[in-house]
Amino acid sequence: MIARIKTLAATALVASALAGPALAAGEVEIPKQDWSFSGVFGTFDRASLQRGFQVYQNVCASCHALKHVAYRNLVQLGYNEDEIKAIAAEKEVRDGPNDEGEMFNRPAKPSDRFVSPFANDEAARASNGGALPPDLSLIVDARVGGANYLYAVLTGYKDAPADVKIPDGMYYNASFTGSQIAMPPPLFPDGVTYGDNTPATIAQQAKDVSTFLAWASEPNLEQSKRTGVMVILFLLVFTGLLYATKRKIWASVH
Amino acid sequence: MAAKFENSIVRWIDHRLPIFTFMHHELHEYPTPKNLNYWWNFGSLAGIALVIMLISGITLAMHYTPHVDYAFDSVERIMRDVNYGWLIRYIHMNGASFFFIVVYIHIFRGLYFGSYKAPRELLWMLGVVIMLLMMATAFMGYVLPWGQMSFWGATVITNLFSAIPVVGESIVTWLWGGFAVDNPTLNRFFSLHYLLPFVIIGVVVLHLVALHRFGSNNPLGVDIKSAKDQIPFHPYYTVKDAFGLGVFLIVFSAVVFFAPNFFGEPDNYIPANPLVTPAHIVPEWYFLPFYAILRSIPDKLGGVLFMFGSIAVLFILPWLDRSPVRSGQFRPIFKIFFWILVVDVVALTYFGGKPAEGWYVIGSRFATAYYFIHFLLVLPLLSIFETPRQLPKSISEPVLGGGAGLAGAATAPRENDR
């Protein structure tokens, strides 16, 4: 059940009038996917989160940083402390100065943020033909369409139509604004081997990594929705009582 | 009249510092028209929204770093590492939108029921001052997270002042504290964003003093004539306001917990980059009507003048609408034009969020023109040519039919000349 909607409708008609996400003519339609985390009671599918993390580690992390997320946050994905220590220790961080005043390298700890693949933006550009791979910590919040957009771009690589000329170093992507993207197609069938034997199709990998990055953007989404349900239930009862009180007090006036 | 307090400590304090008498006078026995409808809830709601913004904002300031290199990251630290930081920040972020929703409804209520008319002109004008202060505060607050829209919004809006002849450029440099929106700009915006809400409190106090001088207007727009027309503020309006607050909090919570980025702009989750201009620079939704007016004038200075003019006409509104009848209920033609104005402002909001091209430009020009025509032409002419319907003799007459007594709720008439 994929509802075709315009990117405009992603924020609903009222929002477009109010919040006014301006869209240029010729922007692409982003199909809406079913996400485990959408809806009032939505939660992140843990298995999908772990698979998505695997895709990020094996594919995205070679170019894209995730600097607002710490290794310790992976506990929310269902990893235990030892697993997280092992994941962190695969990377090295620059630390110091030590007692001798020297900077030194050490394995990353759970308290460290995800180690970025490049030392700085200039190094990232130099390795990527001038294009800067954006940090992915907030990518779902920072794009109109959110996870739907991410999924659409990751699955949007196609052969360019005959009349479209794609310059060297660029790739055709039907879902990307302008249809030209500097990122080479990142996902391939069975490009990763999932531990839980889920078939690693491009669509499956795109779905999983989008789920993982939605979590990275809003790690408090589950707590927010849980709290929200209780707050609103309380307020409904409380406001109902206030209404009854109001009726009783005003009875003598009407 | 001094109230009698049972508690001897309260009596001791009140004798020396009559704050309890004051509170009793202004919050308890304060005589209020008995026919206020739910549109009158939005004044107290605005006050509560201000308190919500102050508390959440002061808490955020404890964790925020006003520096171009750290501001964005410090906000993310609040979102991820500060206990319930995400909740505090989402409350503050959406609280701004809800504050404006409540205040805009409050203003349109005043427009429809003629609450700006004598003797409440200053009350109305103080309200317009509060709105202006809110806008300045909200604009500077939006800059603080230092995202793309923060930076480019600040650049566009501060650049408006360059339209002023001769001294414009100097003023912009002075506002920025440099030759571009940069760290000094962020620092002063943070300082002023923290200061202005307390200025708002001051003006709100004046707004309330002016309100309590003659008491609330009411849906019929006729003055309180006798004790039958009024009821004490407490418990009648305290409980009604409390119920309204409950409804408000349900809607507010729904957005904060389930769609916290509904009013937001995705681009503001991208750190500010002076080298990359976003495809469309859009202000927050509550500025869109004014933004539409600004862009609808082909000349920069003209646009700025019309934008500020759209608020200036509100200042002189009490002298534009000379009709002696306050309430729109008794003004058959005014009523129609009021709703046209509502549609017009919604249209301006819509056009403000669209790119300034093609049909949108034409639409926003018509909407801008009508906005000014409404205040400068329609209202003055209506004051002359409109025949209002017959006003009721008093508030209690249409409500109770025969003017039956209300012994239980009646209080002494308000002493207006205290």
C-alpha cells in the first residue's frame, strides 16, 4: 500500500499553508513507505535498526560521518555493553595531551561519538571529487519527506533517459532534485550479508538504513510517543473534569 | 474595599503590604461580563503561553552555547544528552508557534467584537506593542540554533534595514556587529532574546492594568449597566479559563509529542553555511503574512514600509473605525468584511510561503492591497454608511429575556474611578 503523494503533501495541506515548505517547480514525487516508527504507537523495529546499522557501518560510513551519535547510544538498538565496546574499539580517536604533553591515538570508547571518516570537510571533498558527503546524524529531519525521501534516493538510481546528459562523476537519480547526484550508487543486491538471513535486496537495505538513520535523527522518538500517550490520556480526563466543574459552577448563571 | 482574611498572618501582612487585598480585588471579585464566550479564553491562554516560553527558555539557556562554532551542536546536545532536553526544546520550539496562534486568535477576536474602541484604545495599542515585541523575540530566537534557515533568515531580515535611505547600510553593519551575520550577531541576538520576554511581561502588566480599568469587553459590546450583567471573575472565569487551558494543552501536547517538527523547516537541521544559500528562504509560518506583504511590493524600501505599515494601521485602528457600535454581531456589513479580512490574511500566509513567482506574486499583491483597503477605506466608510442593528439595552436582557435576578453571583458594581 504505497500512497503516491506529492512532496508537498508530506506535511499536509494545512502545513504547507502554515509552515510553507517552499517547493520549486519540477521537484520529484516521493512515495510514502510503511515505517515501523510512524503512527501514534510507532516504535523502531529493532531487527531493522540493527540491519540498518550494519548497512551504515559497511557502506555509508566510508564517506558519511554520524558525529552527533555516540557509540553508547547503540544500546537502544539492542546491543549489549560488550558488543558496543567491541564496535567502538574498531575505530581510533585522537586524544591527549597525555602527561608528557603528547597527543596520541587510542581505540574509541562507548562514550565517544562516531568517528568521522575524514579529518575535516576539505579532506572529505578531496576524496569525493569535490562533493561533500553530508553528516547523517540529522539527515532524516533535514530533508523534506524524511525517511521516505532517503528511501527514494537510495532506490532511485536508474539509467539516465536518452535525452539526459550526465557529466562525469555524476549519476542519474530520479528521486534527487535535479536528477543528478554525486554519490555513486551505494547499495547492491547482497552488498551486505545480514546476520539474520534477511535477503539483502537493495530495497531491503534502503529500508533498513533509512530506519537506522531515522533513529539517529530522533533517538527519543519512542520515549516521546510513549510519554505523549500518557500525557494526553491524563489531559483528556483532567479536562473532562474541568468541564464538569465548569458546568456545575455556571449552572446558576445560564 | 478591604477583604476580610481569616488567617491572622495574612491579615498581618495585608495590613502592611496589601497584596492579598489586591489579588482578591483583581482576581477574585473582579467583576466580569457574564456573557463572555470561548473566544475570550485566548487572553489568559496567551499569558500562560508566555509563562511556558519563559520557563522552557530559561532552562534551554542553561545548556545552550551562543557561539557560531558550538550553537548548532549545543542544541543537538540538548536534544540527545540533556535529561528530557528533547522535551524542553520541543516545548519551546512549538510553544512559539502556539503562542502566535493564540495571540492571533486573540487579536481577531478583538477585531470582530470591537474591543479596540473607546475606552479601550490604549489597551489595544499596548496589545499591538506586545505583538511587535513577540515578533522581535521570535525572530531572534529562531536564529539561535544556527541552522541554515536561522542564518539566512537573519541575513534577509536584517538586510531589510539597508533599504533606509542614506544610513541604511550603516544601520545594518551596526545591527550585525560586523560586515556579515556572524558571531557578534548571534551573541547579541541571544542577549536580546533573553531580555525581550521580560520587557513583554512589563507591557503585559500595563495591558492588564488598562484592561482592569474598564473590565472586559463582551460579545454584545454593550457596557455593564447593572449588577445583573456581571459575575465575579472567580470562580466563574477561573474555571472556564482552566477548562480552555486543558483543551489547549491537549492540542499542544499532540504536536509536541507526535509531530514536533510539524511547524519547522527541514533546512534548519542543516548547520548554518554562509557559502550555501537555501533554494527558498522562508520565515516561520507566523511571519508569512508580513513576508508576503514585503515581497508583494516591487520596491525594497516600499516593501519594508508596507510591511511595517501593516502593523502601523493596527495602532491607529481605534480612529479608523468610528462606528459607535463595538460588536460585529450588530454590524451586518462589517461582519462580511471582517470575514473577508480573515480570508485575506490566510491568503497572505499562503502566498508568503510560496516562491515569489508567477501567479503567487499577483495573488499576494491583491491580498496586500485588500489588507490596507480594509483598514484605510472600508472601516472608515462603514463608520459613516452602515446602519447597525438595534443594540440590546443591557447584557442580561437578551440573555435572561425578562431580566431575572442573579442574586447568587451578583457583586457590587466596579468602581471605575478608584
